[in-house]
Amino acid sequence: MYDNVVDSSRDMTLLEVLDRVLNKGVILVGDLVISVADIDLVYVGVKLMLSSVETMEQLKDGKTPAEVKRIAGTSDEF
Amino acid sequence: MNFNKPPMEKLIYAILLNKSETDNLQQVLSGMAGIDKTALNPISFGQISAVYGNFSKSDFAANQAVAIAFAGVIDEVAKHYTLLPMRFGSFMKTSDDIAKMLEQNHDGFLQNLEKVENKFEFGLKVFGDSTKIQEHLKATTPVEEKPLSENEGSKFKIYVNKKLQAHRLEERLLTFADTIVAEITQYLKQMEATSKIRKMASEYILVDGVFLIKKNQQQQLVDAIGALQKQYPEIKFVLTGPWPPYNFVEVKLK
């Protein structure tokens, strides 16, 4: 029943990893020489994560995953 | 035919504490692989070493999959050594440049490495829908409404009164977030952990924190957050880790 909760954990972990490698760590001043081409994907991750939090709330309210997906109009695909 | 190969530059993964001989580090790294199964190489100065891989910067694909692979390499090396992760995309032209950078920043790196030695980073996000929490707070402890007299019942006064109530609810939400932060801080104090905590990071994230704890305190932290989750079932505590100390690097490179 809680498949979506597992999915949200995966999204969350992905987001946490990207946040760390892209925004934290030792910085070479003036020598950071590449840019990350698909940075937008990080923001897609944020939206999915927030959507998953709402999904968790609905699951807690006793709705089945199928009902939640129908209401949200989402799929499990990332 | 063009025999000119693009120059190979050095992608640095991490700076690590290496109290043993460089040869041992070389041996450990030879059992691991970098991004795209490339070799990992060490360069050392004093008690610190940099781990890097050779890549052509022009051919380097800086995308999400590679960023995750980069994090994977750091995780793997962190199983064996205390390290400071480099930010993704940190290239230097030559190994001599890396050696020079290590030499110039040796003390700063060493100081930071000793600070994070035998420690793990954990992340904690506390999720909740602020609107729902406000509704809950309003229902459980209603905000006092000052009754309006006939003269005061103008549209303006009603508007001001509503705004005032909204402001009071906002204050209660902040107080609620403060309570959660205080509870977390109390546990962290017992563990003598270093922490960075942000309150109301967004409408959904009531608390966004990172902690640096001793490796043997991992279960204690998990238990503490588990206890908080039981105490506050209306919000969601998500703990991630253990991570290398990404959020506890404070080096100003020379």
C-alpha cells in the first residue's frame, strides 16, 4: 500500500545527493570550470518530492494509492 | 588523420586525511573505480592527499547521472578515509597544480579534516503543510477574536482584524517550528553534535538541518528522531545519511 512512500524516499535521496555534490564541498575559487547542463532536473526533483509529501498525507487519510494517483493525476515514473 | 588528443585534465573528487604511506593509499584506490570506471589517483602533501581522475574537460558530460556517480566515488573513498568532498566539477590543469594547492592549503585542510574525523553527516528535513498545521493550531487553540462594536464594524476594521488573526496564526506556526527545533537541539546537545538548522525553509519544510555526529552515535540519532516522529505524528521527519561531511567544509583556498 505504501509504494508511493518508498518512491518519495528515492526522490528525496536523489535530491539530497545532488544538493550536496552541486552546492556543497570544497570550492576551487576561480577554477570551477564546468557548468551542469541539466540543472533543471534538480528542480523537477523538488516538485516531485513535494508532490510525494502530499501523497503521503493522502495515504495517511486512508486513500488507496490508486485513488491518490487519480486525484493527483500523477504516475510513479520519475 | 588527426593524432591530437584533447588534453587530459584532473577532476578532483576529495581531499583526504592520509596518515599512512602514500603507497597504501595508491593500493586502496587501485581497488576502486572513478566515474566511467576510470582510475583514481592520489597526490599527497604532508598528511593530506587529493584523489583525482583524468578527463578531457571538453568531453566531460556534466549531467545528473555523472554527478551521482561522482557522489558514489566520494562515498566509496569515505569508507576508508576521513575526507572533505570537492564540489562537483572541480578541475585543475595538471597534477603539479594539485600538489601546489595542497601545499598552500595544507593547514586549513588538516584542521577541517581533524574536525570531521570519525564523524558522519546526517540531514533532517521536517515536512508539513503549513496551511494544514495552521488550521490544526486554530482548531486546537483558537486565536482570540476581539469582538467588533457597531462603530468598529467597518470593512476596514474587519479587514484589519482578519489580517491580525492571520499574523497571530503565522506567529503560532513559527512558535511550533521553534518547539520542534528546540526538541531536536536538545537531543543534539546531548550528543555534542555540530549542527546547522534552518527554520521554515519553505511552505512545506518546517525544519531543514544537517548534523555532524560521532560515528558511534548513529543509532542514538535514529532513535531520537524516531521518538520525535511518534511525539508529532502530524508532521513528517525524514532523516538521511550517513553522508561524507559536505556541509561542514570551511576552507578558504589560497
